Amino acid sequence: MNYNKNSIRIAFLLIVITIKTVCSQPYLNPDLTINQRVDDLISRMTLEEKVGQMTQYVAFKHIQGVSGVAQLDDIENVNSDNEFYPGLKIADIKEKIKKGEIGSFLLVKGLDEANYLQKLAAESRLKIPLLIGEDAIHGHALYSGATVYPTPLALASSFNKELVKNIARATAKEMRLTGYHWTFSPNVDVAKDARWGRTGETFGEDPLLVGEMGKAMVEGYQENLKNEGVLSCLKHFIAGSQPSRGLNFTPMDASQRAMKEIWLPPYEKSIKAGAKTVMAAHHDLNGVPCHANDYLLTDILRNEWDFDGFVVSDWKDVFRLQTLHKVAENLEQAASLSVNAGLDMNMHGPGFHEYVVKNVEKGIIDLSRVDQAVKAILTSKFELGLFEKVLVDEENEKKLFDEESRDLAYKAALESMVLLENKGNILPLDTKKYKNIFITGPNANNQTLLGDWAGKQPDDNVVTILEGVRNGFKNSNVTYYECEDHRSISDEDIDKVKYKASEADVSIVVVGDNSFRTYWNSRTNGENSDRADVSLFGRQLDLVKAAHASGKPVIVILVIGKPTAIPWIKENIPGVLVAWETGAFSGTAVSDILLGKYNPSGKLPISFPRSSGQLPVFYNHRPSSYYRTYNDEETGALYGFGYGLNYSNVVFSNLSVPENIEKNKLIKINVEVKNNGYLPIDETVLLFFRDNFSSVTTPVKSLLAFQRTYLNANESKQVFFEIPYESLALLNKDMVWEVENGEFTFFIDKLNAVSRY
């Protein structure tokens, strides 16, 4: 081959220049360790550039209120009615990026904008890539065309840790394809009040279950971090899920005992699993706002748990230290309080950068605190491989919602649904008997089944429940009455439902919540959509009663994001299925369960109350909780934690526990499980225990372990548990974890057995 001499000289010069660049800037050398690269980069940064890494902004399209523009280069000229950042123009934010004064963005709309922002960052002096974050809570669901999976509360019903890990892994893959690197998930707070609209973001009421599911998500998100993984973010630190009156943001008082028994364990387990980031909570805890709480952000996170990642604020909560909580005299002091307490990044906007720089120059914030924050943030950027490859292929959107993702979403929807009632074995529906099927309800034929933190998806990517029933019951006559607004069910709607139900063989009424952000004005649940009353919103129960009054059988499908009080439905409706908000293939999964193609296996991860007046209600209460009874309704949950029916007669027998428990030895427990039904089932075996007598009061029952096992029709299996001895520990009067001498009772289903220590 012949080479032009000039070409060879040019190539040689380029190689020399590249080598000189790498040598002069070791942080760009991928052959060095991440610590070496971070230390070198920090040594080159000005104070303004360092604090820039701690600063996050909302992206341009969101600021301008558009979903897309023809030319992002011209986006500052798009007319916007509202000034998102008063006094700050798009051109000003661009200049800040080029000066290295912004390190992260959220609410980026599309991979085109992700690439555009990164190209601006590449014009900065040190060319540090931006970290792009998103609330990818159950899939990359805010991105049009991505795969929407069941919400966390729904996934918790599966009790399937491997499923949850796989969904987190799949979510991360779709995020990286589109230029995102950081998900504000998982939420590992323990849900204790169903009035709270964000209950669906959690994994339920049990600390062990929440911790195990949180750990699985962290591992899934962060697997293969450099290529297909994303940073996880534990939130909201801490104890915001039992807010006063059920209202988001409200203060929380929690004893040290409650903190150590309930709230802290899921976070600690997820930190030990390697979680890279933590988000502080909106509220104040025991009088100290979480965003200025050095006990939480420094003493526990860093000093006790050795957390070496970074802490991000929640939406504008740094400045709420002054505007809402009134613990700072001004915004400048709010910035110093938060950073000195252990906060590393501000979500979001102007002011923070300027105030932190000023506070460092004044000596109010030590430069070492800034360096600590910046080191953690830069370490994550290097771990993600952003310095080597940050731009994404414009064709990547075609790789979203692939066959593997679709199969996973469908499987997850099936495993997440919980059968509450099946009187007279009405389910599975006999297609020969029920030829004429009537379906109605505000959740029957729209995308509310996607839940909160999801955007409008292409219709072809979502199977509504009406579509699922029509596709599944091909030999039946399926009629539908549209009644889609939860807030405006009329007398005419109720009359028509009663009439149409009378003409059918069976009615399917799909009711519940609207957490969907696209239908914002009619939402009844979700972030900042809390409820005083947890019964069905509006006149939905009247729809159910109208169908029931027809005299024909009724099936109720609950598309809900949190526990709902349904005592009348429990007493009067033969078939009740909790479909939760289970994502893209909710309709197919509902249809397959109604047809008996899948044997429902979900179990409740959270208790359902009889009424709002019972709240909070949870299974792992202390012995005196129900010593007295109400004089106007029954005491205790309507449906308790772990409840869930199936189409099989699953029988547990021969529970075996050791007679004596030995210190520091595994406790080996086994039970025989038999499927006496005609359908196979994925049965979840829940193992509980109780400390029969103790120096302090302990719960009447606590989850100790859980395990899924697949059983064919008429198949029996032995299920084995190996329980660490320390799992039986209580927090004694001296606030020390200890396994006390005495008796322990172990429970599986209706079986129990006693061991001694």
C-alpha cells in the first residue's frame, strides 16, 4: 500500500499531540486509576468549577415549556410565557455550562437534548461531562417510547427480588441508550400511611421487604456501571413516608427506637449494596430539616455507614430551609447550612453556586467540604465512563421497548397482581358461561395504569384493560361504556352502567386511582396528590353498586397506587383483583389472569384499611395496639400484609424448626408446600417470627424471610430457609441489638412452631 508522506506526518503529529495532552492532563488518561484521575482533575479546578459540579439545573426544553424544537441551537429564542429562572435566560445558562459552573441536569427531554448539553460542556476549560438525572422510578417511563414496568409497590407484591433486579438493569440500559446516567430511585422509606400519595413509589410497610427490594434495585441499576448501568439514588432520607395527616412535606417525629427498628435498616442494607447517591427528604425530622441535618447526612451516612457517594437535595429544598422551615435567615445561610451538614449537590437552579462560592471565600464553608463533595461526584462520572464516551447515537431510540423488555414488563405485571376475592370460584371466568361481557370504569381504557412518574406513551406500546379483555376473550361479545373521569361520574353514567350490566352475563368494573401525570388536572394520587379519604375517589363505588344492582356477577379490577378502603366491595363483590399500576402490559396480564392462563401469585406488601380513621394500620404492630376495639367498626386491617388468593389449593405442612437455637449459628427451617390445584403456581412462602417474651415490647409478628417456589399441579416441595441467628435480635432497653434468651415462635401460613434460645 502507498501512503502519502504528508498524511503520515500529519498522523504522527496528531499522535504526538494526543500523547502530550494525556501526559499533561492525567485525568484524561483511562489507564490511570479513578482515584488518580479524580485527584489530578480536582487539582486543576478553580473554586467556581468545583462548586459547579455541585450545581444542577433543569434543561432547556422544560424551561421553555416545549417537548421539542427544530433547532436546539436556537432554543433561547423560543417564546416562553413563564420565566422559569427569573432573571436568567437560556443564553446565560449556556454560558454557565461553558464556564464549568453546572455539573448536572434533570428533566432533559430526549437524547438530542442530552447530546446538545454535553457538547456545550465539552466547550468548557476542563471538558467535564454533565451528569444527567431522571426520575426513572419504574422503567425509563418519562421518556416516550421507553418500557414502563409496574410501580415499586406493585413489584413488591411479587416478592421476587430477581425480577426487581432485572427490571432495574433493563431500566438502566434504556436510560444509557438515551444519554441519562442517574435515576432518582429506589425509594426505600417504609410506607406507613396510605393517605400519602407517594405510597406507590415505595416497597410497602415491612422494613425487611423494603430493604431486600431496595438492595435488588441498587444492584440492578449499577451493574456494568461503565457501559449500561446508572447511578442509583436512595430516597428520601429519611422517614417521610408516615407524614402528619398524610400530607407530603409535613414534619416527622420519630424516636431513636423507631429510627433504628423501622426507618434506617432499608437504607443501611442498600448502602451496603453499593448505592452511589442519596437524596435528602423534604421534611424536618424531630425538628431538624433533613437538608440541614448533620446527624443524618454526616454522622450516620458517612461516619457510621462509610458512605462515600454523594447526597443530592430534593427539588429546591435547600432554599426551603429559609422559605419554608425558617431555620435560615436568608438563602445564603441556607446554602451553608446544607453543605456543612453533608449535602453535596443542589437540585436545582441559580443561587446555590453563587452562595457556596461566597461562603467558602468567607470561611463559613471549609474548602475541604467542597472537595469531599466534588470528589464523590467526579468519581461517579469516571465510574460511568463519561470521560471516554458521553454522546449517544441518534438511532438509539429504535432500541427501546425491545422484545426482551416487553417480555419482562409482561412477566412483571402478571407476578405483581393480587387476587383479593374469589367467592364461588367465579374466577377464572368460564368463557362458555359468560358470553356477554360488559366493561366500564374510569381506569378501563386509558394510560392511568402506567402510574405516577410516567409520561404519555405511544398507544401501540400500552395495552389497556379494555384492549386486554377484547384480545383475550375473542369468542365473547365485549361491550364498553366510557366513563373515564374519576372526578365527574354523573347520574346518567350510573344509570347506564346498571342498564348495560343487566344485559350482560358478567360485568368488569375498573376503578381506582389516577396517578398519571399526563392527566394532571384529574389526578387523585401520586406526588403531592395526597388524600384525606382512602376509599374509592368520587362516585366510583356508586358505579360498582350500580353494576351489582343489575343482579349479574361483577368483577372489580383495582388500578391503584396505594391501599384502598373497600369494605362494601369485600362483602358484596365475588371477584376482586388488585391490578395496581402495572405498566405497559397491564391489560394483557389482567385478561390472562381472568382467563386462568396465569395463576395469580401476588401477595400484599402493605395492609389495606377498613377506613381512613384506622390509619396508620400495619401488620407488625406491638401487642397492645388492638387491646381495645372501635365501637363503630371492626378493628384491624381489611386485608393484611401477605394476603393474596390464587386458583390453587396450596397447602403448607410439616413446619420444622430446631428445638434449640445456637448462638451465631444458622437457624434451619423448612416446610412442605403442596399445590392441590389444577394450575401451576409461583407460590411465595413467607416466614414470620415472634419473640414470645422480651425485655421490651416487640411486634406480634415480623417478616423474617421470603422465598418463591414454582409448583406444578399436584406437586409438593420442601422449602428451606437458613436464617442468621442475629435476625432474631431486638433493640433492648439500652438501645443495643441483642438476641435475648427465651422462646421464639415461627409462622408460615397457619402453621407455627416454637424454638428456644
